[in-house]
Amino acid sequence: MTGSPVTGLGSARLGPAERAMALDRMASGEEFDVVVVGAGIVGAGAALDAATRGLSVAVVEARDFASGTSSRSSKLIHGGLRYLEQFNFDLVREALTERGLLLQRIAPHLVRPVPFLLPTTHRVWERGYFGAGVALYDALAFQMGSTRGVPHHRHLTRRGALKLAPSLRKDAFTGAIQLWDAQVDDARFVMTALRTAAQFGARIASRTQCVGFLREGERVTGLRIRDLESDAVSEVRAKQVVNATGVWTDEIQQLVGGRGRIHVKASKGIHLVVPKDRIHSATGILLRTEKSVLFVIPWGRHWIIGTTDTAWDLDLAHPAASRADIDYVLEHVNAVLNTPLTHDDVEGVYAGLRPLLRGEREETSQLSREHVVAHPVPGLVLVAGGKYTTYRVMAKDAIDAVAHGLDGKVAESCTDRVALVGGEGFPAMWNARHRLAARSGLHVARIEHLLRRYGTLVDDLLAMVAERPDLGRPLTGADDYLRAEIVYAASHEGARHLNDVLARRTRISIETWDRGVGVAEEAADLVAPVLGWSAEQRDREIEYYRKRIEAERASQSQDGDHEASASRRGAPDIVPTL
């Protein structure tokens, strides 16, 4: 099974050969209907929306897919419960609708329900206040027909809550409300959306930077791009260009010239990863802080704890978590735990930037999460803001603007009815997981792990293992992942470098105590033949990865943002952008 459809439109495989073919097509002089700049969740969604409307599509990304905000989120698909306090019912309703679509139709293999406890500290008014909000949350979801698979909320006594979460301090709360949302591996979702767009004919190339725009008078007619792997410069012609670069929106606007119509401010959010045994709980926990909300999120054999919300005006490519950030998260989660967490309990840390629409207020927690689409000059569409959960709506609105700028009729968006690759038939394959285990020789727990990451594309992995039984072994030092997954990341999922594999195709860089340093050599040996690395390049990849981890660890011991950023910048990128 190769991921190729019978239509001949394209292949869902994003390997080295597919990247080379995409770049050749872009440089051929062909005029694409739309070229998307940026391959985070919004860019991936825009590419998929355009391709499924029958448009010819190209996508360029200066780094790896989802290497910015879209791999560093809280990994939740949620309606935004706290937006109810702001009376932003439309935003919550929209997000809950999207949550239902993702759970039930678009990505049942990647998005799954997750429970949370919301502790209350006052017996009467707070339970009534929060209870009313959560009831409205469920009611809005029910109104949109999107509750299937997500249970209704329920009220718990303190004793009932402690049965679910014995790690909570008895004196820290009086009762709790249990509610449900959903979670996702954000980077894998982006990559899967891009593979789906490729299946419908999109041409996609990572490590390809937009260095300028082509113009005919006032109109934007394409891009000038540089392949950062070969340093080759070429021109891509397009009827319409979509800028979906998130926190880099203003920088791309500057390449066009003139004042931009959309202004984005970056807000930093950090997350800690701790082992599952450090918090004894059968459910996630949702805590209110003086500024926002803190989540304790189940994540396999780990917990993800976050997030913060602070302004960031330093290096956009490498946001850094300082010791002060880590202390802040630990302080707030420890306020409700009977056994406090320490720095020694933290096995992983990551920091990401939210692209917030710039407003008059300076506090980032007050800036808008809603998205904006603009058509500032002919041929160029800008889309910014929003949240991960509503990426499909943002993408639809962006391509609606593209359609407005194209001559002739363009079909309506159909992405609410298109499953991502691996999603079609997933429930049936999940039901057959014991037979798959027996046939493949893998334990059923391994099959479940693969199904939750690849869906029905699990056949690709099982075929690799059948051909090379050594790929059916776990990766030494990161035994949640099979060796086949490392090879597949390079052969099918667009990984170009070791960091791409360990930080985004897998989560080894935040899920192991040494942050993946111990598996770097084995992983590099697995992907080297696929990517055609020389012995020198293989060694360089390992050394770069080690230096990146050293720089991240150093940054996390610094007191403030400036010092942390300076430490993080101590590790150069293996493929520097311009």
C-alpha cells in the first residue's frame, strides 16, 4: 500500500522523490491556481481546501512542516470554555462544531476524547457559576450535533473527585466538575493534512523559503523561492498566493512592500512533560490561574502541563522557556497536588508562539484569538489569528477569498466531508486490531499505538515490518516507537533531518529523560539510506541534534526571556533560513 489513489491526482507519500518532483513542477513555469506560503496547520488546511475544490496547488515551507506554533500547542481540540466568560458564544459554537467533525468524520484516528476535572473551591456560587458555564458548553455542542463520543459533564463531590484523582490535595478544593474535550498530536495532524492535500494533487516542499514576490504592476503573480537544501533559486507562478505564516505574517508582508493589513503579536506559551507516575489520576485536570487556564493533560505514559501566556518579541524561530516560566507552571500545578512536582520531575519542556491579532491592549491574554482574512493587493490573500481547533474554517475563508480573485467559478469547500488519509474506515480497522496483531506478530498494544498514529495507513508500516523484521523492534531507549516508524517518517512523511524525526514525526525529544540524545545514532542510521546521507552528513545530523538539546537545556536554566533566547540561539540550525 503506497497511499496512492486510483484517480492519478497525486500520492499521499511525501518522500525525497516527491519533494524533488514538486520543486521541478514549481520551477517549470506552470502557473498554479494558488501557492500557499507556510505549512503549519492553517497552510496545510488551505492547501487541502484548495486541492479538494479542484484547484492546482503548491505549498512552500521554509523549515519543517509544523515546525512553529503547530507542533508546540497544548495538543487539544476544544471549544474554548473560557471564551464563554467573554460571552463569545459564536467562537465557542464554531469550535465545538469543528471538534465534532474532527472526532467523528475528518480524523477519528488522530483526534480522541479526553476527560478533565475542574476543581471548585466554593461550595455554592462557584459550583453554580462553573456548572452553568459547562452546561452551556455541552448545550452548544449538542445544538451543533457534535456530542457523539464525548460524554456529558457531571458534578462530583470532593470524595468522588479524589477517587478519580487521588493526587489532588483534599484542602485545595471542595468538589469538582468533570467535562470532556479532545486531544491530538498537533504536528502529526498537520503532516497528515498535507499528505491528504498531496493525494488530491498538491505539490509540497519543505525547506523551501519564499524570498520575494513576483509582480505585474500592482498584482502579485507568484513567488521567488530558494531551496535551502541545494541553494537553488527559482520562480513559481501563481494566480493567487496565500500567506499562512502565523507569527511570521508581518515579515512576509514586508516582502510585498507597503504597510500590511494584518498585524500579529506573538504570545509565548510553555509546556512541561512529566512521567505519568508523578501524578496519580485517571483524568486530566483543568485549573484556573490569575491570567488564564492551566491544563494537566494525559499524554500516553506522560502528562503535559501548561500553559503560559506572555508577550514574546525575540527570536520567532526558537522561542525559549526560561526557568521563570517553568517555576510559574510548577507553582500553579503544585497548589493542588499533595506531592509537589520539582524540576527533577520534568523530562521535557517545549515553548511555542501563538499568532495573536494585534489590538490596542498590550497584554497578550487580551488580544484576539479570532481570525482575519484580507486581500491587501491583487493576487495576495493573508490569513492570521484563530486557533488550532478552527483551522478548517480559517482555511475555507482563505480559499473563499482566493476563489473571489480567480476568474471563473470555483467549487464550494467540501473539507467538512473529506477524511484525512488514514481516517476512512478507521473504526472497522480498530475493531480488527486483534486480528491484525495475530497476523503481524506484533502485540495488540503495538497495533493500537500504530492505529492511533497512522489509522488505516498502518498497512504501510506492517508491510515494511514483514519485509524487514528488524523494523518491528522498538527503538532502543525510546521503546514506545518501532524502528519502522523512524524509516517511515523519512520515506513517507516528509522528514528531511534527524530533528524532524525526533521532535515532530515522533515526540521522542520531549518524552525521554535525555530528550532523544541516546537514540540519535540509531535513528540516524535508519533514515540515512532513505535520505541518501553520506557518513559525514549522518555525523553532522547527530551532532546538530545534540547541540540543539544542549542549547535548550541551557536556556531553561536562565532567569529571563532575553537570557534564555540567547542560550537557545547558541545551537545553529542545520539548514539555516535566510
